[in-house]
Amino acid sequence: MRAAVVTSFDTAPEYREFLTPTPGPGEALVTVLASAIHPRVRSQADGSHYTSTDELPLIPGIDGVGRTEDGELRYFILPDTSLGAMAEQTLIDPRRSVVLPAGVDPVVIAAAMNPAMSSWIALRRRIDFQPGSRVLIMGATGNAGRMAVQIAKRLGASHVTAAGRNPAKLAQLPTLGADAVIDLGRTEDLVAQDLAAAGRSVDVVLDYLWGEWASKALYSIVPARDDDSQSLTWMQIGSVTGPESPIPSAALRACNLRLVGSGQGSVPPSDILAELPELATEVTNGDHDIAVRAFPLTDVTTAWANADDTDERVVITPSAR
């Protein structure tokens, strides 16, 4: 079979021949229709993810949409493996997949499920999220943050503030459910004022940025709290602006702050799998907005480069739909 193959953590995947895998007990061979390039896949392919085993060569791709030998269309999540989804065929554990309805677009599903999952799992499985909560999303102009605005509203948030650095993208978010936006590209004084205003009564922060922005936001938000005893849950999901953040120690003492991470390892696989059917239904209903651009597997190296330069979620399509 043909696949996207990583032979060095310093270079993009290349279109190459690869041995077709043979199913073992509990596995099924699927024809892959679509698999998205997203940050988790990039960190897999460059060896920087905390689950990396440094094993090469590898086929990237941790999830996707495939067709089984009996014709079922399934969205699947792969375990930690060097046989990823960006190949004409891959091995799945059917228990880590969900059957999709006929007629859905595999490219859209592949593009939407991972970014939707980040906020869906965080709010459904990492905390006791209550309808009526006020939510601040740091990094709301990325694909996952954009989906988080929609998911938070879908799950009952009474007010969503979306913060990001791209004014054009921020301007689109009110139509997707954002009640307020914060342009992080403005002067530090103005940003601090906006974060303080948003943080006075916020209940949950979904943080896709981390790095310096988590620290800056906490310095603005904590002194502005209307009620220091009100629970403030800071959900660390992504680290676009840096893997480390100098969290002020006073923030942990001056208010009822909880720092919680959400990602692979912090959520049991059984919890993620339990959420797949409802999340798949949510994504396939067509109510969520996500921009997608598809590339054939033959163009994976070009697609890899384009994924950094486009606002769209880039999806690899190994096989004809």
C-alpha cells in the first residue's frame, strides 16, 4: 500500500510504499478515506509529543474516517502506534470507533472530530460543567478554539468570551456563539483591562495558549474577581504559545483557583470512547462551522507545508470516497 511515511523527525512525511498491515486479534483492516493534520499529529510526526517512543519509520495520523470490509463507515481513534491513519489502509480496534450515518462527508468528520473533542471531553469528563457557567476561551481563533466556542454554547454556557490574536477571525465568532471577544494583539494595557472584565465572574477558562498568556491572563483576572471564593477552573488543553508558564503563586492563594489539564493520559480511554457516539452525532448534524481543505495522499508533503499557512483544517484523503 501507499502511505505518508516519516523517516526523520526533522522532515515532513513523504508519499512512499509501505507494507500493508495484517490484522491481529481484535483488529480490523480499514480503507482510510480521510485523516486530518492537527497539532497532535504534528507533534507525533516530529517526535515532540510526550507519548513519543522515537520509533521510525512511522505513519502519522491518530484518527480518521475509514470503511470496513463489510462496508461500514467509521470514525476511529488509534492507540499509540507507528501505523497511523495517513495510509491507504490501517488497523483499528472497532471498540475505539463509532459507526457513522450514510451520506456524511468523511473529510468534514475527519476535520471536525479532533478539535471538537478537545473542548467536549474537557467539559464533559474533566470537570463538573454546569449549564449557565461563564466561559473564557484563550486561543479561540484556532480550529480547536473556534469549535470550543460552539461546543461551550451547545453544552449550556450562559456567556462565552473568545480571546485571540486574529481580528478577522475574532469578528466571525459572535455568529458562532461568542458573546464577547478580546483581541490579544492590542496594547498590553487594553488587553489586561479586557481580561479583567471577562474574568470578574468567569467560571471556566479553556486555555489553548498556555505559555506567557496563561500568566498574563491570571495577573489580570485574579485581582479583578468579584468573589474570591467563586470557583475558577483553568483548563489547560493546548500550548500554542509555549509548553511552560510562570504561574504567579499568589493566584493559587488569592482566589478559589483550580488548574486542570485535559489531554491524552488525563482522561481514561474508556471515558473518551463513551463520548464518541454523542460527539459524532453532534458533529454530523451539520450545525458546526469548520473550514476544510483536502489533499490527496500523493500530495502529503505539500499538504504538510500548507497546514501552517492556512486557516483551514487540512485533511489527507488516501482513498477514493
